[in-house]
Amino acid sequence: MLKNYFKTLVRNLLRNKGYSFLNITGLSVGMAAAILIMLWIQNQLSMERFHKKGDRIYVMYNRDTDPEGNKWAWNNTPKILATTLKSDYPEVEDAVRINNVTFLLTAGEKRFNKRGAFVDSSFLNVFSLPLLSGNPSNALRDVYSIVLTEKFAKALFGNEEALGKIVRIDSSHNCKVTGVLKDLPNNTTFEFEYLIPWSYMRKLDWDDKNWGNNSVRTFALLKEGAKQVDFDKKIRSITIDHTKGAADASTTEVFTQPLNRYYLYSRSEDGKLTGGQIETVRLFGIIAAFILLIACINFMNLSTARSEKRAKEVGIRKVVGVGKTSLVFQFLTESIILSFVAFLLGLLIVTISLNGFINW
């Protein structure tokens, strides 16, 4: 029976090529668009969720009131905050900073002006950014050490082993490559081609202990069992306490944001992080649903319009004894087969366009 249905379907499709093309293509394009949007949404929802210790990592935020009386929050913090958290708060297992910087890096005859970052020596132990070569525990301990991404290492040294090679920074210092980092995934907010230890930043005399200089991002790794609510209560006035009595006494409060919410919830409203990219994600989810719905409605309308021209076929089938149930089953089977073909074509469209979609 199914074989007979399939033959009938193929004959009808070949007999009405224009209709077949419009019906299948319309549904497949709608499916492809919805799939691509859902892939983007999946990527957005997975931002920074691949870190093994991610459920214990928190982004440090400041909250203050501007001269007009509006509360607002931001994630740039003082450089001294991280060291203070590690030394004064027992529930903090580790705290690391990142400060993006652009240097001219030279290796032999090759020179690149690339963006990198100063980070604390334990940065690679806090975040799950795997090294292809080198030890994450000591790769950033030496002042004159540098960790390169795989792509940047190949740009500097080609197919040669980069570990142990020398890279010159801004014609000032020679740094030894102590690690090659796997290229950053597309679901991270970090953007750098190399990592330089924080101790090198001190060497350049760029570090400071000014609580009013909010210029770096700070991440706190809390110990197992430590609660965010309790920790936030303890650190709320940390900046206020350390500037009390000074001429530039601060009124800035400090709080934390879970790493897995950091990207999606970044907009400040009345000093609280209530929205941001998550709203765009929801909007695109609705758009994907509407695209798929419209494609399905179009498919059904074309199928219904075409079914009127098959009245003669239905009449003949009834004459030869085919029941109503069999006719319904036949048309449903044809619709399912067409939908499956459209789905396969949609997957083909997604596969062809995926590289361009990712790079866009």
C-alpha cells in the first residue's frame, strides 16, 4: 500500500513540477531559517557554560548613583579588588583579573599588532581554556612568559613547535612561550590572541592599588558550599571601607553576577542587572517560530488548493472500493513524505550556509 502511495505521489509531483517546487522549497527554506536561528540561540544560551568550575565563578560588579540620582551598575573594577578578595575572604578559593591590551609582537621577521590580555597566573586553572602544550598551573608564573592561541602560534612560527620559542613584546622584552592555548570557542566573551602574566604588568608599572580606578574585569571563584547571597552581603561595602576617610571616599557598592548569566543579563536598570542579550534571544526565538508557522501554513494552503484538482482521482478510488480512512491516510502519508523531503532539503541549505552564517 505504501509503495502505491509513493508511486502516486511521485507521479503527481512530476506532473506538477511548478507546484512541487514551490511547495517543497517554501517549506524547506522556512525550516532552514528556523534551524539557523535556533543554532544561534543555542550558541547564545551556551555562552561561558563550558567551564568546569562555572557554577562557582562570579563576575564582580560595581553599583553607584550618578549625580542625577540614577543607580547604575558596571563590571569594571579596581585592580586591587582581586588580591583583597583572596586575602580577606575565606570563602574565596581564587580571584583572577583580565585586562585587555594590544602589543606589537615579533618573532623573527614576523610582526603582528594583536590584542591580548594581562591575566593572573591562576587564570587557566579557574577557566576551562585547555592548553595544547604547556602546564596551566605554571604557564603564567614567570614574568617573561607568554601563552599564545593555536592560530596565533601558527601565524608566528608556522608548523614549528611554538613552546619554548621567544617572542619580543613592543621591542622591549623577550618573552618565552610557555603554553599554546586551544583557539577560543565561539561561545565565550573572552577576546585575545595571547596571555601575559599580571606580574609583567607590574614590571611595566601599570598596576596600582587605587580603589577608584575601575579598569579591569575581576572574577571570583568561590569555594564549594559558599552562597552568593551571603558573599554579596560581606563584600557590599568593600570599596567604601577601603576609601573611608580619604579625600576621594567612594560610595560604590560591590556585588556579584553568576558567570552563566554574565553575557545574557548585562543591562543595568536602577542598579540591577535585569536584561540585555536575553531579550534579543527571546525575540529571535519568536521570529523562528513565526517563520516556521508561516512556512507550514503556506505548505498546507498549497496542498489544499492542489487537492481540489485531484477530485477525479478520489472519485475513481471510491468507485473501486477505497474507503474514506484509506484516502485520508494516503493524503497524510503524502504530506509527511513531502515534509520529510523538505526537511532534508532544509538541512542541506543549513549545511551549505553554515560556514558563512558562523563567520557573519
